Amino acid sequence: MVKKSKSGQSSAGVNFGSRADLSIEGLRRTFREHLYYTQGRFPDGATRNDLYMALAYTVRDQLLDRWIKTVEQMGREDHKVVSYLSAEFLLGPHLENNLINLGIYQKVCRTAEEEGIDIQAIFDQEEEPGLGNGGLGRLAACYLDSLATLEIPAIGYGIRYEFGIFDQAIRDGWQVERTDEWLRLGNPWEMARPEIAYQVNFGGRTEPYEDDQGRYQVRWIPHRTVKGVAYDTPILGYRVNTCNLLRLWKAEAVESFELEAFNVGDYYRAVDEKIYSENITKVLYPNDEPVQGKQLRLEQQYFFVSCSLQDMLRIYRLLGGELSRFASRFAIQLNDTHPAIAIAELMRLLIDENDMDWSTAWEVTCNTFGYTNHTLLPEALEKWPVDLFAGLFPRHMEIIFEINRRFLEEVSSRFPGDEERVARMSLIDESGGRYVRMAHLACVGSKAINGVAELHTRLLEEDVLRDFYDMMPEKFSNKTNGVTPRRFMVLSNPGLSRLISGKIGDSWVSNPEELKQLENFVDDGAFREEWHRVKFENKRKLSGLIHARTGIEVDPSSLFDIQVKRLHEYKRQHLNVLHIIALYNRIKQDPAYDLCPRTFIFGGKAAPGYFMAKRIIKLINSVAEVVNRDPDVAGRLKIVFFPDFNVKNAKFVYPAADLSEQISTAGKEASGTGNMKFSMNGALTIGTLDGANVEIREEVGVENFFLFGLTAEEVCSLQKNGYQPFEYYQSNQELQAVIDRISSGHFSNGDQELFKPLVDSLLFHDTFMLFADFGAYVNAQKHVDQAYRDQERWTRMSILNTARMGKFSSDRAVREYCRDIWHVKPAPVALE
Ligand code: NBG
């Protein structure tokens, strides 16, 4: 339980009275004060946003004591701090989460009700900070939640994008993008810290010189300087006092610089400079996996990395330690290669700005960083043209060349005469054009390298990073992803959480392995009935939302078959569509065809420039148009594309699923985390042996998982032996009929061109082997259909899924990082 402070005594001994008071009266008073003094409203004139803001400030007040004490403690005691560097944090709404973590959710809801306030409408008012694309950014947010819950001192460092991931609307079946103006009505959760600001340089040249002691030094004479300003958001743990810090950087112009020195009289150019500077943190690049080699993206990466490292060095100086012991106070984790330039930047800061010698600086650097890889897709491995890189960061380029020179010397001496290996491992790809390989930089400059699921880590070791594994196997380990049960169960699925807690108590929330105890109740008919009822209620709620957003009526007693995730060919949403069309064909052929009524629900955004992904969205909607209104189908099949899938509406989606679609080509999905969110909420999975599916299946039991498809090895060897998708088309009649149905224009008002690019790509390339897996997939779906007819059995399997998902809590994952990589321990925060 949260320890209450004695009427909010601060460390300075000042009594802040009511604002930190958790009693109902206290909350009520603080809320009214904020409505009046912060929002400037009487209750009568207050808008919904005023009410939301006042409540958010009321809750934030509760966090402040904990937040200040946590941050103070980081600087005071001899604790190591985790510094999580990530270009993305996909946080989702804060308000409900904070209420849950504080333990005042029920109390606040009840009080609001008494006041005649529609609390759901207020929750709904919050714009989510969509500062990420998908799994990688959401994982960072889950890890912040777990770090705080485990009472580990930690700072998340990232970018305060003015526009997060775009809002998706569907027009005429196509995705249209709208800018996400999440800051429009104000953000009560952040605090601007204008006095915490750093200068970040770009471009220019370097110049060698001799310092006072006659040592060789290099100075960087930049072409341009931008200022990074800190915006802080509190991240409270569940029922603890630890309230960590998320520090996001906003780019601003260095006013004095252009206005006075350079642009005297040239007012417009000065303003241009300002706009140029602010551009850096204007917008999140909306590409999920493949990288976009854009200069601005590289500028964003360096910008936030440099600010963050300067900030850590400042904090470290406050502590007064020897700089050579930096790694004993900070463990920095690189969330993929987006912040990997940190390795060169820390070297630069230590050598050029703190007079450290190369080898000490290199030791500090290598002991500080850990690197998490999140992808096996070759097109998602970041590499930057050397010219672009050197133009923006001339000094870093020199440092990287020197790191590389020393490293390749080591490679040569370990593997004499193996020139091919040297070329393969070089930080510079010279196989055609010259590129900086960010993953190689990350591997060389980190003491630990990890993948995000067992299969993924094995494939890294055997394939993508094989040479590095050969040379330094001790650096490699697996850290299977996890998700927070607070947001994805307690907050998203209150009905199920209440049912569970009623049976086994509520300590599973911080210790989800306890969910195992639910296994004792699978034979309890009354419990199963309750379980089923909760699931049905969740499906009813989602049905209402679907109707409101799309106008489509769905039947909550049908099987809810859901695939929500970013649109990507490797995730194979179109394989799901091929199955739907196969069912449709069966019904058309035999209107009495016996099948369990199903509602297929899709959701997810496509990168705005990803042609195929956008066409898959159009295909889903086109098939939906035809199937949903075909009288022969008569409600047995319904298809929905739920627009604008994000963290906020995810909470209605995961708890309502009967079936979770995890059907990526084996060997392509590093882990997946949506798969975990579904299964925790009692959905059964139909899936391939890919990413964390492998481990989920092991945990929940093979008999409670619908497996199909080629293994990663089979995918690989089929590819090698010349995969011919056309042969599958010719030999599988059902597949042929499905493809022909699309080609004929049946779903596109006779237009045979619309889906031709998609169909041709499948017939003649099928890079992700839909055709090879089609038969097995349709077959597994048949088993799903059979199983769902036996509702007792299905509910049993559903309960067992939830009961056995404890492993996939982000608490477990973060504990492993703490133990194996960061070497940090909990540091509980006392309030008085
Ligand atoms: C994604 C993977 C997912 C994985 C998340 C989190 C990137 C680069 N990778 O499979 O595709 O679950 O990372 O680890 O976004």
C-alpha cells in the first residue's frame, strides 16, 4: 500500500497541507481549487477539458512528493541509475494508470459519481501521447512502469515530439492520415524545465590543437547549434513510493546566437533559424520497422542522445565522483540502434570535453552501455551514408573510424587472414557505397547485447550478429519481452481483474506468477460461467464502440477473431483475409455450410509511404463491404476495420478477443507483445512458431494454442531451394479460388487493377510465404471453429491462458535486465 505522508511534509519541512491529502475530502478540495485557480472556472462554466485538467492536476499533486523524493534520492545515495534511451515512448493515457498505481481509482470514481460527474467522459478526454509507432515504443513504456514498480531508480530519456504518431481515419476504405495534435489542449502531466537545457551542435569541421600540457586534442567547430530543453513527466510505480522520471527533449533555437552575432538586421533569417531548429522535434517518423534514411531522423537521434548524455554527466558531477567511475552510477540501455550514436558521443564528451584519454574513455563507455536488438528484418537495420554522417557529425565520424580501426585490428588478430570476416564486421559497410552500420557500433561499444525472445536471440546469434557472437559470446543474452499487467489487465479489464482478485486475492497484480492459482478453478462451473460472462460483457462493450466508430453492427456472441498491430507484409494481415475469403467462398458454394459465426476485427496503422500495407487496408475494407452485406452470409461472417488503433482504444480490444491472430512468417517477428496482451486477457492464440509465440505456447500448453505453419528453419530452406508460390496456387484449389475471386474484381466493383499489385506480388514473389502456409492456416482455423462450439472447453482454455501468462509480465523482464545487465538493486523511497 501507498504510504501516506504526514499531510505532505516536504523534505524542506514546508507543510503543503491539503494538496497531498489522499482522503476523499482532500481530493475534492484540491480538485475544486484546480478548477478555479488553475483552469479559471466555476464548476458551472467548466468544460469537459477543464474537468479533466483539474482532475489530472489533482492526481499529479499526489505524485509530486514521491517524485521529488525519488529524484533527490538518485542524486544523494550511492544507487546506480538506469537510463533508458529510446527514440519512442508510447505511453498511452496517464490519468487512469496513475489512479490505479496510487490505489485511489475506486475512490475517485465514486466521488465523481457523487458530484454528478461522468468520469468515463473525463477519462476519454485525455489525448494520449502517441510518441511511438508500435511494439518498440510501447515496450519502453511498459519497462518504465515496471522499473518504478520494482523501485529501481531510473530515467527514461527521449524526444518530445510535437506531433506523435498520426491519427488514422478510413475514407472509402483507404487510410488517411491526420496530424496528431496531442498538445493542443495542454499537457498537465509534464513540467517544462527551461533551466535544464543543453546545446547540441551539428555540421562544421574539426580542428586539431595542442592543449596547455602539450597534448594532442581535437576541437569541433560546428556550423549550427540547437538548444534542447527538458520536459519531465512523473512515472509512478504500482503501490510504491518510487516515482521515476521521463525526461523528453524539445528543440529550440539558441536565440542569442542568430539574433545578435549573425543576423543583425536580418530578422527573417533569424526567424527561419528558429523554425529550422524547432523542426528537429516536430514530428515522429511514422515508419514502424524499415528505417527511413532521412537526415532529419539522424538529427533527431543525435539531438536527444547528446542532451541525455550531457544531462547524465551533469547529474554525475553533482554527485562528485571520478568521471572514470561513471559506469558505476549509470547503466544506459540503447533501445534498438536509434540512440546508438551515444557510444561515439560519450567518447567525444569524455575525451574532448573532459580531457580523458582514449583507453579510459573507451573502458567507461563499454562498461556503461547495453544494446537491445528488436528486429531481424534486414531493411530495418540502420545504416547511414558516411557522407551524410560525416557532414553532420565530423567529430563523431573520426571517433567511429578510430573505434573501427582498433576493433578491426582485434578481429584480425583473433582471426588471422580472415579478410572477409573483417569486412563483414567493420563498422563501415563498403560493399557498395559507404555506410555506418549502427548495429555494429552498438555491439562493439556495449558490454551486453540482447534479443527480445528466445527464438529471436538464437537467430541473432546464428545469423544477423553471428560474427559478433563468434567473437564475444559472453556479451549475448536473451531477455524475452513482457508487458505491464497494470495497464493491460487491471486498467483494461476491470471485470476480469475483479473476478480474479475475488478468487486469489489481488497480489497477482505485482506478482502475476500467482495467476497460476486460477488453475485450481477451471473445473468450477460457476467460476467458468462468471469468466464467460465477463468476456461477453467486454465483447458487448467493444461492439458498442465498433458501432459508434464504423456504423457496423456486430454480434457479441459470435467468435471475436482479432488482429491488431501495425500493418506489415511480414505480419500477414492479408493471410487472415485470404482465410476469410475462403470461408466466404464455402458459404457461396453451399449456403448451408456449417460454421461458427465469427467477427473478424482488424486494427492498425500503415506507414504513410508503405504502398502494399495501405493496399492491404483497402482490401480488408473492400472484402468487408461485400461480405457484410451479402444476404447469403446472413451475419455468420462480419468484418470490421477498427480505425485509429492506439493505446487508448487498445483497452477495449484485448479484453474482448476470443482469438488472437499472431500469424507472422516464422523468423520475422522479433517477439511481439500484443500476443501477450491478448493471452493474458484470456484469448486463445492462433499462431506460427515465431517470436514470443514459441514461449507463450510452451507456457499455456500446446493443447491451448492453435499452431500452424512453417518453422523459421523451414522458411529459410524453402527460400534457399527456390520457393515457387505459383505452384501452390496451381495445386491448392481453395487458394486458387480465393485469389481468383480477388483478381476478378469481385471486391472492387469489377475493377481488376485495384488489387493486382497485391495479387501479383503474392503469385510471383510471396516474400512472406503466405501461400506456403495457407493450407495449414485454414486447417488450424477449422480447429478453432470446432473448439469454439464447445463453450465449456473454450472457457477452460481461456482461463488456463490467463493463469499461465505470469512469465510475460514486464516486471519479470525488467528484473532480468537488472540482474544480468544493469546490476542495479531496488532503492525504496521513504516519504518521511
Ligand atoms: C519490434 C518488433 C516486435 C517486438 C518489439 C519490441 C521494432 C524495430 N521491433 O516483434 O517488431 O515485440 O520491437 O521488442 O520496432
